[in-house]
Amino acid sequence: MAAGIEAEKWWRPAVFAEKIPHLQRRARLLADLRGFLSGRGYLEVETSALQTSPGMEVHVKAFETQLYTPDRMENARRFLQTSPEIAMKKLLVAGVPKIFQICQVFRNAEGSPLHRPSFTMLEWYAAGMEYRDLMKEATDLIRHCAGGKKILWGGKTSDPASDWQMISVAESFQTYAGIDLGAVLEDVDAFAAAARAADVPPHEGDGWEDIFFRVFLEKIESHLGHPAPSILYDYPASMAALSRKKPEDPQFAERFEIYICGVELANAFGELTDAAEQKSRFEKAMTEKKEIYGEDYPVDMDFIAALEYGMPDCSGIALGVDRLAMLLSGAEDIALVTAGG
């Protein structure tokens, strides 16, 4: 909303009028997303937002609640989903090969022109699809939604109809920061020295990923996504999350992100199917979370059991619907593309 307007006054007609053209563009976007994916054989699903495990990201804080039995005599710890990923992957195990979901997700302690504590996510998964094929499908989807028009946002222009920039994470560090990422993998001291040489001094106590993000945010992100969208691919294996390591180069993982006008729009994986490795990664992430924030979340052992039963080779992607609506409508604040305050 315009600067100085109190959030609780959003419902006043004169204030809400600023939102209307952005909400109209958002409505067309939602129809385009559903039409594109349904046309490619994807089944729309809706899984529960209430989960035993909200997500295993170290730095994402979930909303926590209690689930009571009907007699209110017993309760269990539950969370609002930070992503529908785990629930959707169970559907892949169940035998549904192509699925998508547009839903609300919840992340506490967030708020900015690009972040809200509840926002709309699109996720889609395809069994048997390689992550490079998913890059092409995501490109096709965004071109479809843009309708042949250039995106003008934040003083930058991006043309989805043109050839997209395909750049690996290692190439981006070399090109925009002058850092040979391969030479400093898993070496905090060497990475810190390289960051200082790039005029991004680390903070005391920074770990490897802290330095990575300092350099990325200061030197790289603003260059991505213009004059055409960018696909940033092959993250270091330590940042694989739920993606599998590249068979031909296990120092890196089958993970990519999409950027438009310097804004991160989507995060995608060639999905990890190994149950033991996934459980180990979850436990490591929660140990780190406990050390940093003094809290952790339970591992969804039903998901681990599903992986043990057998999830097919697949790829999946999460795309921020509100952010894409912002980019397509030119909104400068995410609040403009959401109906409430």
C-alpha cells in the first residue's frame, strides 16, 4: 500500500481502490496457471495445511499450534505448513504422477514488501521428469502467464519471451564477484578471504553459508533476471535441501532458482529419493536450527517411511504466486496483490 497508510484501514474503499487493478491481474494469473498445468496433464490437489512437521529449513520459523482429541483430553504438537512439499511427495509415492497445488503457506517472523507471514505458493511435481526438463516447463509457464509482454518492475525490464539467462551458481560468483566458488567449497577460511577481496567482509562467527549469502545478496542477486529472466542452477551440495546431488559432479546439487528483475521467484529440485540421506539431512538441519534459535521441529517419519517404500524419480518446483502477480502487475508491495490487509 502507499506509504503512510495504516494497515488496519485497508478496507476503506478509497484505500482499497489502489489494489483493484493488481487483484484483477492476479485473478487472470491464477486462471492462467491452472489452465497451463491442467493442459499438460497435471492433477490439481489440496493437502492439509496442518502438519506434524512444517518444513526443515534452518532459518524459517513456523507457526505452531496444538491438535486436541474430540474430548479435549489429549493434544499433540502441530504446525502450519511452510510448504506443501512433503504432503505432495507422499502423493507421488501413492502413484499420482503429475500434481500441482496452489495454497496458502505460513512463515512466522517475516514481513517486507516481498514477504508476508502467509502467502500463496504454487508447487508442481512430475514423476520421471529431469530437472533440466523442468527448467523448460517453468520457462513455458511464465511465458504463458506473461502473455508476450515485457515485465517492468523496480526500475528493471525483463522479457520472458526472449532467451533466458542460464547461469550456474559457480559462474555467477565468478562473473559478478570474482570468486572461484569451486576453490573454496567447504573451506570457510578460504571463502572468507575471497569475500574480503570482493569487498564483502564476513562477520565474526560466519559459517560457509553465511558468507555465501552475504556475497550473493551484495554482489550477485541484483544482476539476475534482466533484461531476461535468469535460471540460476547447480547449487553447492551443502545447500541441496531436498534435491539430489548431481551424479556426474556430487559437489553440486540438482537445484535451480528463477529470478526476474532481481526478484527470486521459484526454487526447484531434481528430488532426493534416498530415505536415509533425507533423514540425515533433516536431522543435521534441525541440530543447526537448535544451535542458532533454540528450537527445532520433528522429522516427519511418515515421509521417511514413504521414501523407503519408494518415491519415483521426479522433479518439483515451488513458485511464489504473490511475487509473480507483483511482477506482472507492477505492484511495488506484496500487500497490493492480496485481498486483505
